[in-house]
Amino acid sequence: MDRQRRRLGRIKRWLELEFPAPGHVRLWVGKMPKAYADCLGTYHPPENGQPAMIRLAKDIPISQAVDTMIHEWTHAVVDPEGEGHDKCHGGHTITEFYPQLGRIERAFHAALDGVLKPNE
């Protein structure tokens, strides 16, 4: 496992503790499928007995991967079944999604000085 994936894994574990999703969420980093080739990341709700999944494009800088993972994690927390995706701007609601994204981002930035402080 490379350094970037270890860092993403550590941040994901922090998200699981601080902002738990209702169910297990897998993290997948790799080449995006053809249907999502122009996306930096996607959230896929649980389906057919499989857990929810966040996909991240592998060839993006770590800072962009972290921002994208936090964005997709917010979908897992706010709309774990993906029901709002088709109803409202891809699940980006002003009343639920963006306030939660703001809470997660503020907590994340605070944690960078503490439990998530990068190893130099």
C-alpha cells in the first residue's frame, strides 16, 4: 500500500468514528469506470447485499483525493440510500448536504492539527 492510500485509509477511519454512516462504506481507489471517466469520485449506495462504496480516481493529487472523499462521505451520511441523487441536483441539498459537508470539513481541518496531523 502506498503512502497516499495509507493516508486516505487513516482519514476514512477518522470519518467512520466522527461522522458515522449508517452502514459499512468501502473505499475504492483506481481507474474510474468508463461511465464515470470525468469524475474525481463517486458514492454508490448499498445494492444487492453489497455495502456502499466510495470510488476515487487514482491519478489525482492527495489533496484533491481527500477533498473528494470528504464530499462523497457526506453523501454516505446524508443520503446513504442515494434516494436524493435523482431528485435534487445529484443529492446536493442546501438544507442537508452542504451544512453537513461544512461540519465535516471544519472538524477535519481541526483534526489536521491533532489526530490527523500528517507524519513528516
